[in-house]
Amino acid sequence: MMFMISEVHPFNDGDGRISRIMMTAELVKAEQTHIIVPTVFREDYILALRKLTRQKDPSTYINVMVKLQKFSDNLYGSNFIELKEYLRACNAYEEPTQAKLEIIDRVI
């Protein structure tokens, strides 16, 4: 659903936001973890979408989405400071040219 909306561009504005909302709705329906795209990984995400569009090869896109879902699955808890530190440790706030996304498994 997410790829279809971003590919077809059915709206004048907000295709990316609407496509991610639709993806989240499908994940919620399937009782799966929502997918968050941190700043540090946005270029990988966009390049994977572009590759799927131009080369009709979904493998990179699927790998990126699996990685993002694994990262997002670790975003839980009620302590904002602890979660913010976790995001910092994963390089989530960094620019893609400055760092790589680190997935650190959390256990509470």
C-alpha cells in the first residue's frame, strides 16, 4: 500500500505522508510494529523506493523495511529521556552523511 501510493501520486500534496499512514494502518491491522524512518536512514529509504520504481526489484526495499521495522520494534517504554538516549545511541538524529543506523536491542 505504501509503495503503491508513493508510486501513483494520487494527491496534489502529501503522497509520502499519506502512504506512510496507509502503511501504518496495514501494520496495525496485522498487529505488527509501526515503521519509523530516522533521519540517519532516510536516504537509504528513499533510494530503496527509487530502485523499486526504476528497476522493478523489490529486494532492496524489502531489506530496508525489515531493518526499519527491527529498529522501530525497539522504540518502547514510558521514560522519554531513556528513549531519547537510545535514539542518540542508534545515531537516529544524525545526518546520513555523518553516521549509520545502529540497531541496539533493548530489554526492559
